Amino acid sequence: MTTGSPSTTSGDSVVRAASVDVTLNGIPIVRGATLDIAKGEVVAILGNNGSGKTTLMRALMGLIPHHGEIEVFGTPLARFRDWVRIGYVPQRGSILVQQATAREVVASGRLGHRRFFLPESAADRRAIADALAEVGLADKATYPFVRLSGGQQQRILIARALATGADLMAWDEPLAGVDHKTQELLAGVATRLKSKGTTIVMVLHELGCFRNLIDRTIVLADGRVMPPGYNHHDHEHPHAGHRDVHGGHEVDETERPRTHRTGLEVG
Ligand SMILES: Nc1ncnc2c1ncn2[C@@H]1O[C@H](COP(=O)(O)OP(=O)(O)OP(=O)(O)O)[C@@H](O)[C@H]1O
Ligand SMILES: [Mg+2]
């Protein structure tokens, strides 16, 4: 594993950002972020609480406005339309799903494959069933999503990303609050995805059971991408992180997202 610069040329770039700034409620949160993630790479984004990992991820997904350049699959974000190619799993706690069953959450990942208002195809049903089985929750299909445990909800969101057949996975803290067995299950899912060439970008606190899978880490500190070799654990101090007493995503944003890419995310 290496840190810092991408291991391949920009010809097969899947996510590219150049000098990206994100300002929320007048506060600069991501500052001058430049990164390049190549096809098939598994990249971990690391950093202390409040360092801007989620904000950067949301900007890369086109969920919040940014300044600077972002390209996804070689297309400038403003022109990118192929959202089914991305399996975005937001950080836990940022999901707004009141009534949906587990299966409905997974099925929502297939919407891009269908024309609006058409019923599910056999391929949709197979993809949904396979994804539920892959995360070991086929038996929970009809459960209300909110009644599942936190770790089960996390697996359902991963299943949703799998059901899209995405070739870029963007997972924000997939291991947060899930037990060891589930972590290993998710590492198995990621291993299988990697072996078929899927690009994976994950925000992580610890590399944990993903350690052997990760090709490269990108470390954020105070909204900036750190140079290769930087270890954020060496720079932790008790008051680091939250620049804002409200903390995180609960704050009402004055800048609204232009669109909701997942349909599940809280703006
Ligand atoms: N809408 C907003 N308005 C103002 N500040 C915000 C807003 N959203 C997030 N922030 C601030 O931006 C900073 C970075 O938040 P972000 O959620 O990106 O961090 P993170 O690295 O993902 O943290 P964690 O590890 O806790 O998930 C935090 O200080 C947070 O309080
Ligand atoms: Mg976060």
C-alpha cells in the first residue's frame, strides 16, 4: 500500500478532483483538494473527526456545491448523468427512510435501470434478491428498514449499492458500528468487487479488515489532502475536529444540494 499520488495515469481515471473547495454556511470545509483515483483502485480516505471526509465525498458525488474541478469517469461532474454507475453509501445516520422495507431500500438502487413507473423486470428482481443474499439478509427483505439494527441497515445500504451493478463504489464509513462478523462479511463483498475490477473509495477510521484490500490512502486534515506519508494519528489532539458546535450533517445548509443522487440522502 502507498500513500499520496495515484498509481496509474489519468487515462483510466474514475474520480479526479483538482483544487476543490467546499464552503458550507460560509465556513471553508474542504480546501484545495486534489486527487485522482484510477479504475480498479481501492482507496481509503482517512482523517480525524471533522476533517472533511464526508464533505469531500458528498462533493465528489455532486450532492453539494464546490469550486474547482471534479470529473467522474472522465466527465465533468456538471455534465455527468450516469449515476447508476456509482454505488454511494452515505455515512450512517444521514439517511431518511421512514416507511421503507429492507427490500424497498435495495430496490431503489435499481430505479436508474428502469423507465419511470414501469414495474420491476426479472433482472431487477434477480439483482435485488442476489444483493440481499450477498449481505446475508434475504430473510429480512420485508422488514421495515428502520426496525433493522444499525449494522443490518448498513448491510442493506451496501446491498443497495450492489444491486445497481455500479462500477464505482463510494462508501462513507461502512464499518462504523458494525460487529466483527459483519466487518468480515463486508470485506468479503469488497474483495469480490475488487476482483472484478470495481473501483472502491471508502471513508474509514481504521483500515481494519479492509487492510489487505486497500491500494492507497488519502489523508485529510482540516479539509486539506495531506502529503504522502502523513499519519493523522500522530496529529490527534482532544480539541481537534469539529470547528462548529453543531457538528456534522445535522446543520441546516444554506447552500442546498442541486439534486439528490441517491434519493435517500438528507440534503
Ligand atoms: N452544513 C454545514 N455547515 C457548516 N459546517 C458544516 C456543515 N456540515 C459539516 N460542517 C462541518 O464541517 C466539518 C467537516 O465535517 P465532515 O462531516 O465532512 O467531517 P468528517 O471528516 O466526515 O467527520 P467524521 O469522522 O466525524 O464523520 C465539521 O467541522 C463539521 O462541523
Ligand atoms: Mg464523516
